[in-house]
Amino acid sequence: MKLNKTESLALVKVCCRALDEKKAEDLRVLDVSDQSSITDFLILATGTSSPHLRALRIEVEKALDVAKARIVGMEIPQDGGWMIIDAFDVMVHVFTRDQRERYGLENLWKDAVEVSVPKLLAVQKVAKAKRAAVKKVVAPKRTAAKKKAPAKKKSA
């Protein structure tokens, strides 16, 4: 299902948040909608090891599932150092450093418009900070355990 640009960008944000929370490195987003007929956005991220790549992939899958986005396909070669998650309008590429340098997708898509990842993530971080501030103000203050009232003496 083809999403409009705003919906696609919302899906990009979901994926970027998931990758950022799992400490993906060198996160970049390329708007390739004018150059590609198969997708609108490419998300490129680097993981530090095979287990980190797997954790990044799983986190993106969970985020897409929560967003009710359909994963069209996945390419997960054994020890290949490059995983692809295709959510139709958004394709997520997660590499090891060596593989990312080797394939240089950023160079293949030189005509693409780069989307600012800090701006995508900034909205979320500001919202989290506001929620934390509201919780501080609204949350009741914790007090020391109340002292037990002395038992009343019974009159005889």
C-alpha cells in the first residue's frame, strides 16, 4: 500500500527512534522518492557487531509491528554484515562498518535529499522531556511512612 509523504515520514521516524534507542551508529535518512519507483525513503544505520545488527533488526521489526506497518520483505544473509527490512515506502539498511564502507549506498544515491535525523529525533526527545516534567509536577510527593497512631486505651 502506497502511503502519502507525511505517512511515510512518520514511518521513518518510528524506525529512526527504534534504531537510535538501540544505539545504531551513523544513522542517515535519504529521500529517494524522486529517484526511485520502489521506495520513498532509505534509512541507513551501522551496527557494531552481528549481535548488534540482529538487535537493531528486531527493534525495527517491533516498532513497525506496533505502527501496524506491513513488512514486505527482509534480507538477512548469514554473517553478511548487511540486513534489509523493506516496509515498502521505507527501506531500512543496517550494516557493519566494513560492509557500509564497501557498498557505499550514500554514494549511489547522491541525488537523494538527506533528511535531518536530529530533527526527526528532536521532536520525540522534547516530548519525552515534557512528559517527564509533567510527571514530576503531577506525581504526588512521597512521604516517609506514616507513624502508627498510638492505640487508644480502653476505659474500664
